[in-house]
Amino acid sequence: MSNDPEVKRNYVSVPSGRLSRLINLTGMSAGITGNILFSAANNFFSGKHSNFQDLITSEKNIDRFVRHLSKMRGASMKLGQLLSLEAGDLLSTDALKILSRLRDQAYAMPTSQLRDVLKKSWGVNFMQLFKEFDPYPIAAASIGQVHKCVLKNNDIIAIKVQYPGVKDSIESDIKNLGFLIKSTGILPPQIDLNALLDIAKNQLHEEANYELEAKNLLKFNNLINDKNFEIPFLYKDLCTKNVLTMQYKPGIPIDKIMTHPQDEKNKIFYKLMELLFKEIFDFGYIQTDPNYSNFLYDQKNNKIILIDFGASQKISIEVRNKFKNLLISTWNNNHSKIKKSLLDLGILHDSFPKLIETIFLDLFYEVTYPIREKTIYNFNQADLITKIKSNFQEFLKFQNKLQIPSSDILFIQRKIGGLFLLGKLLKVEIDLNKILKKYISI
């Protein structure tokens, strides 16, 4: 969710009924099909060869895809955000550039729709609470939009307002989205759409529960005792099922520090990695959504602001111990124990064909080389996506035999993977071994 007041948004009502949401998705599908036929006809009459996959994933079609998802919000927009964050180099540069807009902005609810939501939450006289209330949101994302306001006592707060109908439409949206995206074929075959749909559905159910998010925010406020981080204060009396109210904290999404000095980027990312391992091994509780906009950087105070705890989960002692065994095996460069630890976690499985197991282990050894050899970790040098793509046909052959880990393992993997991509984006070089030493029992 972007927290940039310079981002301009258009007002579009959130379609709150299941039928209206289905009609919007069907319109997207029809428009994309029309674009394909029109482009193919133009190519035919001009004597150009038409590559079907190129026509599907053209800039025009991805742009239409993004605009519809932005208007829909909810499951539709969450899927787009996941694609932009996790698909990486599997999409073309132009498509990824367009799709990445979904991490930064969305359409805003019209004032009338916003007022209806707030009346239901706070009563008809809710404006009496405020000295200033800006109806124009400073941020908008898949579940809700955020308003910067001033209370009567001059406290500056951020109010996250959930879009109407989003919570009740998660299951139907995911089902309809899966069908329509497969029908249009707009996504490259390398992308595991079913896995992304499951992640989007599970994450949306958690993020739509504002009461749970409020509890998570308070929990992390108690867990994190680090001057490098800040978590907004929660205004419990102004929180409801559809409204989350907290202290306003200024900052820019963490990926927007790309132009900052490299040394500064390295230090910021180092702190994020420290927090990751504290979450896994010290807290036993982890915020599992690596969306860059969940981490703001306050350059004035040199603080990392943590603002979104909708997707958080407890890590059991058993899972923590399994991850620790993997860490120790990796640190000691013990290949047999690394394999055993990956099997224990369900990341590897006995049913995997030998070739797939070998490819997977080779990828793991490559990504962990700086840990095994105690060297500086250069995230920009790691090129896993290219290697995965080069072995994609092998994965495809055995896809029915491949089993995925349990959901709690998957979410931790996703957080680690998201931070890995951020490190690559920021061209980070840090000594991870300084962090990991604390968790190694030799």
C-alpha cells in the first residue's frame, strides 16, 4: 500500500455485489480477447507474423488487466500485486512495469461511498471526532484505503477504511479470476497461477480481518524493541471491523530508496534481515507479507516504519527447530544434513524425481554459497530466476509429482523470498554471517 501523498488517484466506486464484480471481470476478459483479434488482424493485413503469446501479454492487454484489477480491488488487485512482486523476470520488462503500478496505487472510493462505510462504523455524527478529515486518501490498496486526519486533540492519525463487499467476495473473486485468467492465457505458463490464487485467498482472509490486525500490531509493538524500527500507536476506541485507526507515520515505501547511497541501502536492508531472523527464531511470530509498501523509510529520523500486520502468523517450536537445523547444516556446509533438513521441512519430498531433487539442491547451494563459505552476500549477483527458467521444462514434466510444503512453511518461504528480491532490487551487499552467528549452535 503506497504512502505517497504525491500519487494522484481517480475516484471509482468499489463494485460490492458478486454479480457486479463478475461483470467487471468478464468485461476485462472480453476486452483482452478483442485486443488480441484486432492486433492479429492488423498483423495479417500488414504481412507480419503473429506470435500468440506476445499478443496476449502485450503492453495494451497488461494495461487493461491492471486497470480492471485496480477498479475491482480485493482479490483481483491482490493477485496483481503478488504477480508484480513474485513473478520477477518471468514477465517482460514492459508488462512488469505496468503491473508494478498495483503496488503503488489504486482507485479511491468516491466520498459518498466512504461516508457510508464510516457512518456504519462510527455513527452519523462521526465528523465531530475530527479537527480535519481529508476525504482524499494518501494510500489505496487491495483491501482498503488510508486517510490522514487530525483529531480534535491535534493527534495526526491514519485511518484504514475497508472497501465494502471485499471481505464477502474473496472466495467468488478467486474462483472467477482463476477461470478468466486461464481462459485468456494472459499469464506466461511458467507462473503457477493456482499457487498464487491460493496465496491471494489466504492472505486476503487474514488482511480483511481488521480486529486480528489490530491484535497483531499490538503484539509486534511489544516484541520489537529496536530503535531502528517504529510501529504506529493504535487508537483502539476508533477501531472497528471495517476501520483500523493508528498514529500517522511519514515515510516512503522501501523500494523507493533505490537512488539513495549504496551504503545507506545496505544498512537499511541489514536491519530488515536482522528483524526477519528475530521473527523466525526469537519471536516465533512473523509478518508474512513482503510487499515493499509495508515497510516505510523515514529518512529524517533514519527509521524503518512497519505499518501492516494483516498477514502475520505464529511459528511453532517444531517449525522453528527445523529451520534452525537447516541454518546450522548450511552454516557447516554439510550437504547430507542440508538435504535432510529440507526434507524435514517439506521443501524437498521423497516423491521428487532424482533430477528435480538435484536441480533444486543445486539452486539451494548457489543461493546459500556466501553463508556456507562465510563471504559477503551480494544479492545482485544471484540470478535464480534465469536458472529456474532454464530448468522450467524439467519442472513441467514432473509437475504432478511435485508436492508443496505446508502453508506455514510456504508463508515463511514467501517472506524470505520477498526480501531476497528486495535485496536484489537495491543491489545490496551485506555480511549475513554476522546476523546468523547468533543462531548457530556448534
